[in-house]
Amino acid sequence: MHFCQVHVGLMAHQPPHPPDPLFMLRGSKDAVNCVKFYPSADRKKGRLLSGCGCGEVRVWNLETRRADTILDGHDGKSVLWVQPLGNYQILSQGRDGHLLTWDIGQGRHNVTSRLPINGLTFCKCDIFHQGNGKGSPLVAAPGPDFEVCIVDVMSKTVICTLRTDKDVKRFGMPMCIKFIDASRLLVGYEAGQVALWDTNAQKILAHKQFHSEAVMCLDYSTVSERGVSGSADDKLVSWTHSEVSWIFTHQLTGYVSDTYLVILEMVAANNLHLINIQRVNFLVSLKWFLAFRIRLFGWKKLKPLAVLSSHRQTVNAVDFSDSLTAFNSAQLLAAGSKDKHISLWSLYNPS
């Protein structure tokens, strides 16, 4: 296995010109807010989901580079999150305050369930697939009054609600959520705390204030048992945890490379807007300043690896694929932008 030349070359004193994406997907009517690859079971076709600001969900065929299916069920309100549930079912979360389940088999465009959730938030849902098909997928969704609801996807019912007491309410609104497993959920809050919840007992096991401002994004690697969070305080922090303590491992503040990123002295909003960990030890960060650029870090020490640039406006979302047969078993990175385009990049090749 080897990394493509861009990753190694960008670490030199005089980096080469950034690479171009493999191709762009065009046709979205509004800003692309979320992207999600179909899982490895569908890797031969190469399909990608996207959600945009006008309420549309698109199913892209990466071989034809066109949308095979266009869904519109959120009353023109922005789509925050999309998730495939197999070949013919899709979940979508909208600012209209609903979590929709779609049936797209045999040309259908049917909404099979419409679950009310908190629409007055930018907190995206997260999903946990219980192994070997033994249980229904679980979705964590923002609820009212600073709550997080755990939804059984098959029964379309809320199985538990993580309610906040007066101590937790000082954390503010949930801003981002991430499953570790079926019974443990990480929640990043408005006041800068990251909390570990036991969803069975419906209580917080531990919490830590890693940031001085809102936690805008977080992710967790079950392989390395390590998490990372980003905030409007312009920090990337990686950490490990137990039920009684949290330990900093690495932190980046202000800049990640004197070549590609200036120190931010004025903060308008989401400096660190989205993070995505991938199994080949990549970390992707999107900055609000020069947000059309995508920064790639090594996961072990948060070492800057590369900067990718192809968009004219803010990049809102990224996702890594499994190895795709149609692209010589390469693993692709998709990035969705406010400029209505989706860029596809080949960053890691198994050959």
C-alpha cells in the first residue's frame, strides 16, 4: 500500500501545486450540506447521497456522474444529514423538524415514515448499525429542551430520551453527537463540553470541557479508542477517555501549516466546521476562513499532510468511501460545498 504523491510532497519546504479532484458532481439547486457514500456492499456501483439547502436529497451514480434519484420531502427546508439504510432505503434529517425514511426501490420516491425531531438546531443525527443484522439501527437525534432522543429505526419509535438536569443545562444546546456503540454516546455542547452518555441508564458517565466555545464537530475511532473535537475557539483537540477521566493527546491551535493557513485572530462562526476520521488514519478539517480548502491531517499526531482546493465557496461536508471497484479499489473523499458542487478525490490507493 502507498499514499499518493501529494501526501508526501506537501510535507516538503516548497509544496507542489495542490492536485485536482478526480471529477465534480454538478446539478444541485442549492448549497450541498451533507454527503454520504453507500457502504461497501454497494461498492461496485459507487453511489453517493447528498442533501442540499433547498430540501432535495440526491442519489448520485459515480460512474455516470449523474443523479439517478432526486427526492424532495422537507418542504424546501435545508437537509442536514443523509444516511443509506441498504440499497433501497434512505434516512434524511431536515430543518423542517422531521427525520424521514425513504423507499426508493423500483423507481419509487415514497416517504414511509416521518418522525418529528428538533428542527431549530444545526445538530446532525448519528446512526449506529447493530452488528450482523441482529438488531435495528439506532439513530441519535436532537430533541426539545436540550435533549437527545434515541430512535429505533425499524419500529420508528423513540426508545429513550437523554434528559438534562440543571447541571447539564449549563452546557447549553447539543451541537454534535456520535455513537461509540449501542449504549454509549458522545455529545458536544454549546459551552465547550464533551459528555459521554450511557444510553441504557440515561445518565452522563463523564464530561470534560475541552473548548472555550461551542463544540462544532466531533468524531471517534473505535479502533484507536480515541476521539477528536473541533470548536469555534479555533482548536482541534484529540483525547482518550474512560468513565472517570479524560486525557488530552494532541492539540492544534491557530494554524496547522505556515504555508497554507494563517493564524485566525477574528472568529466569525464555525472555525472548525466538520471532522471525519477514516480507518487509514486520515483526519479532515474544514476551516471557516479560507473554508473552500480542505486540510488533511495524520490521525496519529494530527500532523498536517495536505491541503485540497477546488471549491469557490465554503465546504460544508466531507465523507470517505470504502474501496470502490469502479475506481481501481481506491478509497475516495467526497466534499460538498456552498457553491452547489461536490468534489471527488482519490487520496489513498491500496496498490
